[in-house]
Amino acid sequence: MNKDTVCSLNEAIDILNEKIDALLIVDASADSYKTLSKKGMFNDFLDDSGSYKELIEKLWFHFNDTMDKITEDYQVFIPTFGKFTGKYSRRLKVLVNEVPHAIQMTIYPIDENNYIIILDELDNSEYMKDFFTSEKVTTIQNTYLFSMYIDLFRDTTSSLSITEISDETVHSSVKYSEWRHMIVNMIWPDDQALFMERTDPEYLKKNIMPGRTSSFDCLMQNLEGKYIWVKLIFSRSETNNSEEDFRYVFMVQDIHENSVQLMSTLKKYEELASKDALTDVFNHGRIETELYNAVEIAGRTDRAVSMIMFDIDYFKNVNDTYGHAVGDMTLKHFAYMLGKHFKKKNSVIGRWGGEEFVAVCYDADEQKAFAYAEEFRLAMEKEECKVAGTVTCSAGVTQIKKGDDFGKAFDRMDKALYNAKSVGRNCVRSL
């Protein structure tokens, strides 16, 4: 090197000061930072001083391609992302006045709580073009929202990657034991006990052998605060001392779309299995289950629940006179009228068999259920069925009582219907 080109330390500092876009000093213990110098886009992006926690959030604790804040629940992790014991460097994405910028951040720890932060805007146009405008390719890897490396022996986490924050690994100092109790609040309440069981260090040691993987599905808040279906995956590493070495890769996979589609399909098949093929109301098995449930609910709560059984009057005459095809049409029309009449009455309708139908009426005492049945009887009396003409019905009503079992409640309803048929049909009776 030419002797004349060698600069002094002060000259080097002046050059660095000229070249560096922003220089900050941080006191983490006081949650404060001070901007020593700034230029270019950093004049708009950085305050002269402020909260270190807010600086972390502004720099890298936001969504990958926007400055949208992450839901408040996840901000509990911000302090663990701002502790450094060695030099740390990474690229970040930020938006200033709606314009995207890529910046290089380098952190130099002075001691445990004080750091120097250097920020530089990257000016490689090809890099910027790829960094901000390339479309995300949909692969299975893109479904992984979060990953980290766990060492249970040392109770540490490392190599954190949060896809929605950054494509790079994120620095964090959180212990695994602390992480479990912080993240459980983001799990759906009904799934929290399962989460704590399956993430317990002793469970992982006992149930996942070296080289093996274990997973379970649950609802979990994403960074926007919405609950989505995820698969939590633990994979135990194989090492030279696998029997005593408890190291794992943990991943969170977004399975929400597939889970919703699967549940929708299962719901569709459940409904098909529960419906009467002819009338499209619940079949015998499904309405019988509803009756058992109604008896159980009425027995353990103060909720009024009643049951009604309807029988089409002289239905055999319809089949004998017009044939079974017309009989089927009549049954379908009767079921349609039942569904229409009870639609807004917090009731469940099902076909018990033949020409008999049952309604389970929630939040309805005997008097109200009797009124429902009478209103329907009158409606059917005025209704004109195709080919068969006027078709009437009889009904038996009972309210489920404390101490009832299924047999007692059903027998009263059945006897009430028998009474209605015995006095000439086309009427409602209750017991």
C-alpha cells in the first residue's frame, strides 16, 4: 500500500461517518436509543431519540412486505429479539413514505445492555428488484410460518425463522421453557392443555426418538391476530450421542386452507349420513340422537325443551289411491312444510319412519310447543298437495321433565299422539 494512501484513525472515522447512512447508540436497560447521525431516507424513518422497543418493532418486527404491525399478543416477544452478546448483521425490508427500501443493519455490543447500530441503505438495483417485486412461488415450504432449533439440555432456542417477518433467521435470546409459556396464549383456549402437554420437555424426551418426528394440529393466532389451523411439528435430531442429546427442530405449518376444505367436506358427508334420502330432513338415527340430547339437556339445566310427533292422517289411502310415487311426493311436501314452519323456532326436524315426523323444540315449554303444533296443523289443513290434495295431520306434544329418561319422555309423546288419533285425527293433544 502506498504510504501516501494510508489514512489516520480520525480520517477513517470521518470517511465512515460520510459513508454510513445512520448511526445509533442504544441503552437496552433504559429502553432508549439516540440517533448520532442520519441521512437520506433515514431522515424520515428515524427519530432523533426514542424507545428501543419501538425501534425494534419499526425495524424488523413487522410484516415482511409492509409496515403493518403484528398483533399485540405477539409483541411480548419483542424484548427477546433485542438482546445481543456478539456482533450481529442482517438485511431488513422497510417502507418509507410508501416506498420500499432494503437496508443492512449491523449491531456491535459495547456491553450487556449498550449497543451501536449501523444502518445502510442497499443500492443494488438488481437486488432491490428481486427483493421487492418477485412474486412468491407457492410451494410447501411457503406454508411454514415459523421454525426454530431447540436444545432441551441447555434450555435454549436458536435459528428462529418467522416467514411473515423476514426470509432470514431472527436473533432471539428466549429460553425454550420461557417460550412455551409465552406462546401458549396464542393457542386457542380449548387447545392450550394439549399444547402444554405435547411441548413439555419430558414428553418430548420420552415420546420422540432420534430421527423421528411428531406433530399435532391446533388453532393458533397468526401475526394478524386471526386464529388459523396449524400443524405443530417436532423433529428430533440424530447426533453421535443421540440417546442423551435432546435437540429438536420445531416448525409451525399453515394448514388452514386445507383444514377448512376438509372440514367442509366432512360436514357435507356428515349431513348426507344424517339426512333422510327422501324428505331431506334428519333420518331416524339422527333425530333419535337429538331426542336423547334433548332429554340430557333438560335434565341438567333449567332450559325448557319439548317434543312433538306428527302423523299424516290416513296416509295409507294416499298410497292405495294414487300410488307410492304420489305418496313419496306427499311425504316430501309435508317435510318441506315442517321445515318451513319450524325454521325460526329453534327446533330440529326429523323423520321417525313411514309417515311419522318428530320436532325437538328448544326453549319451548309444553304450551308453546302445543301452539307450534296447532299452527302447523292448521297450515296443513289449508295446504293443497300436488295430486293428493288436502292432507291433514295429528300431533302429540310433551315437555321433557326433570327425572325423565328417553323412554319416559318418548312414551308420553307417543301416547299424546295416540290420543289425537283416537278422537278423530286432525288435532293436537299433549301429556
